[in-house]
Amino acid sequence: MSLLESRSRVLFIAATAMGLGIAFEVAHIVLGLGGRSLDGFVKDGVYTAIELVAVGVCASRALRRREDRVAWVLISAGLLTWAAGDFVWTSWFDDVANPPYPSIADVFYLAMYPAVYVALVLLMRSHFRHVGAAVWLDGIIVGLTLAAIGADLVFPAILGVSTGDAAAVAVTLTYPLSDFLLLVFIAVGFALSGWRPGRQWLLLGTGIAVSTIADLIFVFQEANGTYVAGRILDAMWPASMAMMALAAWQPASNGTRRRVVGSHAVLVPAVFGVVALALLVSATAHPLPRLVVGLATGAMLAAGARAALTYRENVRMLHHETRNAITDALTGLGNRRSLVDDLDFALQRGRSGQACTLAFFDLDGFKRYNDSFGHSAGDALLVRLGRALAVVVEGNGEAYRLGGDEFCVLFSGCFPRDHALVAEAQTALEEHGSGFIVTASCGVVNVPEEADTVSAALNLADERMYADKSDGAVSSRARGQSVLMQQSVLMQLLTEREPTLREHVCDVGLMAVAIGKRFGLNTEQLDELHRAAELHDLGKLAVPDQILNKPAPLNDSEWLLMRQHTIIGERILNAAPSLRPVGCLVRSSHERWDGAGYPDGLVGEAIPLGSRIITACDAYDAMVSERPYDAARSSDEALEELVRHSGTQFDPAVVEAMCEFLEAEPPREQVTVNGQLTG
């Protein structure tokens, strides 16, 4: 990947010029490239040119991009003041035998630091605003410890050789102090990035580190009287400015919240915390400068705050994990583990005379609800029922969800199956709506009277619940017979209206069930598919005969009326709640795969699978049957027509399944629907 994020040719030329300038300066200093005659050109011209180009590169970033503009304007201003300090020194004091110190050049040099401090804070706030307090503390620990180490190594040496008045000594010490503070900011930035800084922070950190090293060497040599211009030290400042300028054009670090779980995330601040502690311990035997002690103390305070924060987070995580271990994530009720623990404790109390009642509930009709309305709606239903159950049993027991559609209640006290509290809990787990009914079967066990162990109580409650479910199946079969009677009445109405229609819809129903089996539909879904296939033309009862049997193409107004028949069919079926799922399939039985169908213009898999199957089967049977407006086609011709319109009018997967089914040419099979043989 290119070092420069921007593709600007001018920027590339500027970066190349800085690189060549630094390389030439190093080669001249180390290898004597160009000879002594170029000393002035290199020391003044090349040096100043690199700095000015760096300022221009950084400033262009601030002008061309809005992101972090203020920060890069400040860094550009800082680099400019540093370059101004060099220019003032070169122009006024370079040839002076005893230049003043401190001078106006030092004002420009020192002005860089506040600008860069503020810029680094803005960059950290922009890129790392979502990281936690612990990461900030890690950076502070590392930064303060680094500053303490630097102060311990450098300050005594500088103080030992510093001469001049108080102002001169103060300025001499201000440079390393300011550089150490820059290192603190960089260390915090590295910590906030999870100790994986991107190229932007890496270049910023490297540039600041190079400048800090150069400043420390210069201050020490200057105070010791050993500084000589034109050495490799002079190449370090423009190199650091070039790196900081190039950092402006690097991709910004990721500002999203991250969790750093690598060992380095713990090891790095821990090691630096130990180093800070070692500095404080050593201060008891060998006096250290107050600055060193202050920085090390700050690092230790940050380490203490970090430890306290870690302890609080661990306690919170422990509480969270403990709660999750005994709580159902969906409903917030106790889970199976919680029930087992509470039931075991209740059994122990029961042996001392404090009996309790275990009520086991299993939802009836929930699977059909889930299949009809989707898993999200099913989860929402479980949440509603769980809340209702918790409200009903509050003060008299505890509610639990064991998983799936199974709930339990542990009542305080001994209650029979027909007690009002049990009935209220069972009623709380019921919900009725348009096209669905969800009820609950129940099994009740008194403990420890009827079961003296946890497993025995759960098994007995489960057996009694299934016995209750079996009793309810009788009424379910009665409801099924009612549905069959309703369908028979509707089919008779269609037959009376158009005698030939009965054979067509029966054929469509048989083929639809056979195709539905190839898609793995269960018995309940196949039953709904069969009913919808037979009743998909129910709405044509409202279409006049002259339109229904018209041998010529329909006009616009006739088509408008014809396209209402699926909505009318759904409206008729919705009058019986048990047939509402069938009505949904009927409504979409004339939708097209490409969205050009009616009445809703559904596209692709937004059309119910059953409706897609009915559409293809209806079209096939219509093509192989005699119609007032068209002669019957052969099976092969009908299949070719289906394949031709696969992906536009018909679902390709349904057409493929029909081809496989029809090309196998099996004898017409007898399909079992609701316990009756059809075919």
C-alpha cells in the first residue's frame, strides 16, 4: 500500500523531494558528498527547504480535507513556528560569536509544543472517543513512566552542566520537559489504539520520538559546550518534521469501540507500572529530582485507578455471568438451572413441612404460529406470555421458561390441578388473534408429597402435561371436522357455479401437495396448501359469467374486476378463523416471480411458497385442459411453457420440482390429507 493516501501528483513530488533532501543531507554529513563547499547550502538551503515543504504538505492536508481539519491546522502551525525559529537563528544568530540565550528563536521553538498538544488531544478525541477509561489509564501509565525515566536519565545530567541565569536554566529544562509531555500524548494514543497504531499514529510517534532524541542530545551538548553544527544531529529535526507531515495523509485509526484481549494489553501497562514503582523505591535510597518523583507518583496513581477499575469491571462481569447462567435470555424468567436449584431447595423445605406445587406448561399451537408469522413474531409472543405469567404468579410463586415453548411455575403451598392460581397461570399463557389460537397444556405435581426428588417431580409433571394435551386433542379433532365441513360447503358452491371447475381445482390440489412434499413441508403445511389449491378460485363466485367464460380477451375494466377475485377469496375465507392461513395463500396465488402479478405485486420469495406452488400447478393444469378460449396442450408443451417463463412468471425452484415430478410419470398417487384419501 502506498505511503500516501492521496493520489495527488504534487503531493507525491513533495514527499519525494523531502526524502531526497534528507538522504542528500545525511550523505553529505556522513560521507562528505559534494565536499566542504556545499556545507552552507546543505546547512541552510536544504535544511530550510525540507522544513518548508513539510509545512506545506501538512497544511495542504488541512485545506483539502474537512476531517480533523483543526488538529492538522494546529500541527501545521507548530511546524511553521519551529521552521520560523530555525530561520531566525540562521538569519540572526548563526554567525554571532556569543548569541543570546534564551533568544527570540526559542520563543518560536517553544510555541510549537502547545499547538501540537492541543492537536493530539483533538485527534484522540476524534478517533478514540468510544474507548473505555481503562485504555486511557493504560496510556497515561506508560506515558508518565516514560517521562519519569527520561527525566531521571536526562535532568540530572543537564542540571549538572547548565550555566547562566535562571531564565537560561529554565529554558534549557523546558525543552526536555515539553518533549517528555509529547511522549506521554503519543503513549496514550498508542494505548487507545490497542497498541496497534495505524500508520498515522506510527509516523506521528516516530517523528516526535526523533525530535525528542535530537532535542535532548542538543540540550545536553549545548549545556556541555560540545555541540558542533553540521553533524548528523542536524538532519534529525527536518526528518522528524517530514514524518509528521506525511502522517497527515495516512488513514485515520479506527474510531470504533474495541475490546483488547491480547496479553500485550495487560503486560505493557503492568511492566511500566512496575518500573514506576521501582523508581519510587529507589528514591528512598538515592534522592531523585522532584520531577521524576512526581511523574512516577502520577504513574502509580493511574495504575491504582486502573486496578480499581479492573476490579469493578470483573465484579460487574461476574454478576452478569451469574445472572445469565440462571436466566432465560429471551423472556428474563428463570431458566432450567434456576428451576432445578429452586426446586431442590423447595424439596428440602418440604421435608420440614413447607410443601410447594410444580406446574408444568407446554404451549399448544405455537409451532403453527411460528411457521405462519415467523420466528421474530414467535419470540415476541414468548416474551409477552412470559411477562403475563410472571405478573400472574407474583407473590405466590416463581415463573420459569425451560426452553422452546415450555414454561414452569413453582408455587408456595400445595394446590390441586383445578386451583384458581393454576388456572390463572394457564390462562396467562393463552393468546388469541386473527388466524391463530395459542393455548397451554398443564401438569401439576405436589412436592414432596408426590415426588421427593427433582427429576421425579419434573418427570411426573411432564407426564401429566402430556396427558392433559392428549385430552385436548379430542376437541382439536372436532375443530378439524368443522374445517372440513366449511371447505365442503365452499367447494359445493364452486361446483354449483361451474361444474367443470371441481375437477380442475382437485387436480391442482393433488399436484400442489405432491410438489409441496418435495420442499419438505410438514403435514399441517401440506393441509393448508391442499385447501388453498382447491379454493384458490373461490373469489370467482363474485365474477359475472359473461366475464368468466368470455371467449375473447378481457378489456381493462373486466381485467380490473377479475383481479379482485383473489382478494374476495381471502375475504370469504377470513370469515372462518381456522381458514385464515389458507386465505393468505389464496390472496397471493396470482402473484408473479418478477413482481408483475396481482393483487400486491410481490416479488420472488416475498410470495408465500404455497402460493408459488399453486400458481405453477394452476397454470399447468389450465394448459392441459380444454378452455373456452384455448385448446388443451400436451404435457410436454405445458412443461416447455413453464420452463420458458421460469424466473419471470414462475418460481424456478417450483418449476424444476414440477419437471422432475411430471417427467418421472408416476401413477396418480393417493395423498392423505386430514386422515382422508384423495386422488
